[in-house]
Amino acid sequence: MSDSPNAPIGLEDQIGTAVFRSDSERLLDETLLDENSSAISSKSPTKGCQLEVGFRTYAISQLTQYGFLVEGALPEEDSGFIFPGNLQLAGEEPMEIEFRVRRHEEDSAKCTFCNMSLEQKKRILQLLETLKRPSTKEDGLTSLSYDQLASGNSLSDAAAEIKKPVGAKKSAKTFAVLALGLGMIVILGLAFAFMHMQYSLAVTNAALVGNYLPINTRIDGEITAVYFAEGDMVTQGDLLLRLTNPLVESAVAMRRAELEAAQTKVDALKQQIDGFQTMIEVVSGILDLELEKNQAELIQAEQNLAIASAEVKRFTPYVKTGVITQVDFDASHSTELAWQADCAAKRAKIKQVELSLQAAENNLFVLGDRIDDPQSQLIADLKIAEAEVKRLKVELYHSEQQINQLDIVAPRDGKIYANYRQVGEYLKPAEEALAISFAGRTWAMGQISASQVSKVRPGQMVHVKIPSLDIRTTGTVAAVGHRAVYAKGGYTADFRSGVATDVPIKVTLDELPADVPSGIRLDMVVKLELGIPWLDEYLGNTPHPTKIVASPRSSTSSSDSETLVSKAAH
């Protein structure tokens, strides 16, 4: 419902609900019209508007959304009856209406509309707005709201309100709008703060450790000298401190003596093998001579056998005639048999010499009924001795490496960040002796609650603040969890400052000033995703597309990012 009679169509009109007045409302309208009759200008602003009733036409004036004044007497004078008629508006098509006569005067009648439709009300209001009657602004009736009219307030009761300055009302409305806007801003701010709290995860025990490289001992020993102090600049290969370990030194001397004895044995076996080769050559020569001798003797025996055989053959015919006695024949035959046996023996001897010569050519000795292979035995002994030499060389190398590890050198260029030891201390293997800080890629470490781990992923943005230096920067989550963070073996008890359920997190930081020391405490907050893609992208909560993995193992100069240990607690 509008605040004034001439205001735009109210809520009832907007939703298409026709408003019908009861008898009490009609009486109220009549009363208001009577009270306001003196305030309505006699100069009609609705000139050209006419009312057609039956076959007669009347001029009307003082047209409002509630009623009008008819100039002249109507056909019937009974008040309260509903008359049909056609209202002819200026420049508009005739509009059928129903009205009541509220009061008759000398030559006019005050009338009110009845059973007005939404379209009829709208047309009348549009006409009133178009005409912009001068009396509208001064019409006390039109300045009253419908609630005031329905409550029965008179013009005198609402005069004070009507006379209020327009600027005061506008100021009140402006203040209300500003208050509403401020309230909305506060609500949005609180909502944003709540979302920020829900989607921002604080990292506990955060410290700068990325440009910090611990130097640990590789062997136990007593410190005999320290060559650098904290704050000194060092270059790669500089001797930082020296240890001593008598057991390692004696082990090196023992390995050297054992290696020397094994090498002597190898040399002796090689000499024996060389001597055996010479002996084989000599034996082969002797066997060649013996073979030639036996072959010559075999030839001589074969010739003697041939002579004896010929003599037996020649004596055989004469034995039967008695020219040659049987005794002589038997003697000749015995000689033949003897030479046959001698030839067979010579042949066997030659065969044996040939076999011996063949064995000598294969580095074998034929000793009676067995064959000996001394060279193979010597070669086997030599291989065993050479293997022993190799083993002792490896042991000596490791022992010498242990000796070298007693000298602790700088693995890279940098500045001595901390010196935890002094001369006379005895260090065990893997104990930290010094620490070097250096410029370059910077890392930070910290812990997050195990219940929040599922929200953190590599690539998410991290807001970083160094409170003591008033420095702010950003970073990126590089790894989450013990396996990811300490995959290179950099985990020590120094980093167990959180509770048992905390999970370590590694963050890569943007460039920092060179004078920022390692181990300084940080305030880190991981920006989580809101679950709204466009808002995450706007706020920068979306993970970076680059996949971040653990740094590959490479040379000593890059091992700093693999063995990061938290000395930030110091």
C-alpha cells in the first residue's frame, strides 16, 4: 500500500488484487472529502474530463484516485446508490466506472469510485501523474498514507507530519540506506574472516632451514684442531677441523703390511711359473735327444735282426742234410729272437719318449706310472695370491679413507653458521660438528596437525612472515609427510618439537635478503582451497600447475637440500 493517495500503485495493485471498500471505509472517504473540500482548489486540474451517465454528459473536477466532483445535478438524488457511467479522460478512451453520490450541493455532487478494478486505478493514477496538478502537492488528503486514512486521522492531526521538511525525510532515508549498507559490509567482512579462518591453516614450529647445511663426522675421533670460527667465510675444500683415531691409524699400517706380504707371494709364484717354463724347455730338449738316440738304436737293432733272420734262413736247408749241426742252427735262431726282442724294446722306449715329449709340450711331467702337473698348481696358487692382494688393497683403501675422514673439510662455499665443538672433544660417527649457511634456494620447515593433512597438497601457496625482521614473503608447499620431507635422510631428533600427531611440511620460499640468518623463526599460513574455482583462482588459493618433487641427489654442492636438519630451535 502506498504512503499517499497520489503515490504509484501499491502492493495490492502489483499483485493484481482488487481492493473493495467496506461501508465504514466509504464513510471515511466521505468524511475526508468533506474535511478536504476547502483545501481542494476550485480551479479544476482535470479540465476536459467528463462523466457520461445515461444519455447525459457532465463535467467533472477535483479528480482523485478516490473520487471526483460532478458539475450539475445528477439524474437521481438519492445518496448511497451505485451509478454506472463512462468516464471520459482527457485524450483517453472512455472508461466504464461505478460511483456513489456522497453529498449534493448547490450545483454539484461529491462522488466516490466503487468497485474499481486494477486497470481502472492504474489509468486514473497515470492521468493524475501526467496532468501533474498543482494542487496535488498542496492537497493534504493526498499527503496522507493509506494507514493514516484507515486509522481515521484528520488533516489537522497529520499537519505536523505533512509539514515536515523534505530534506529531513531524505536524510533519514539516506541514513537508513547507509546503515543497511554498513551492516551488509560488516556481515560480508565477518563472513570473509570466517572463510579465511576456515581455509587458512597455520604451520607450527616453522623455521628457516633451507640455506643451512650441517657438517657431520663420518668417523669417530678426538678433535685435535679447529681452524675456523663462527662468522668466517670458507670455500669448498677448506680444512675446518682435524680428528685423530689411533685404531684407524694402526689398521692402516696393518693393512699395508699384509698387502706387502701378499704381493711378495705373488711375485714368488710368478718366478716359479717362469722357472717351470724354462725347465719344461730343458726337459723337452733332453727328450728330443733321447728320442733320436732310441730311434738310432732301433735302426741298428732292426739291421742286426735282418742279418740274424737271413742267417737262420740260410742255415735251414743245411740242417736237414747235416751240413749245419742243430746246435749251430739253434744258436742262429736264438740270435734272431734276441734281436727281435731288442727291436721291440727299442720301439717301446721310443713310444715312451714320445709320450714324455708330448706331456712336456703340455707342461706335464710323466713320473713313472703317474702324470704330474706342477704348473697348474702354481697358476692356481698365483690366482689365489692375486685375489688376496686385491682384497687387501680394498681394505687399505677404506682404511685410508677413514684416515682422510679424520680431516673435516668444507663441502661448499659459505659462512660458518655455528661451531658446536672444541679441541679435546671426542665425536662419534654422524655427530654434528659445524654448520654452514649459504645463499640460494631457501627452505622452511614446520609441522601441521595430522587431522589437517588431507587439506594440504604440494603446490599450495603459503604466506610467510618473519616477525623479528618484519619481512613478509610467500612460498609454495614442496612436500608433506615424513617420507616426502626426510626422504634424503635429513631427519633428526632436533625436529621433534611438535606433538606425536604432528606431520612435517617443507615449503620453498621466494627470495629473501642475504642477511636473513638460518634457523630464524617464521609465521607460516597455508592457503587452502575454498572449493569455489573462480574464488580460489581470484584469491590465489589454487595450487601451482608445476609439480614439485624432492630434489634429485647430485653432487655435494646440492646435497644441502637433501640433508636439511632443523637447527632452528637454537
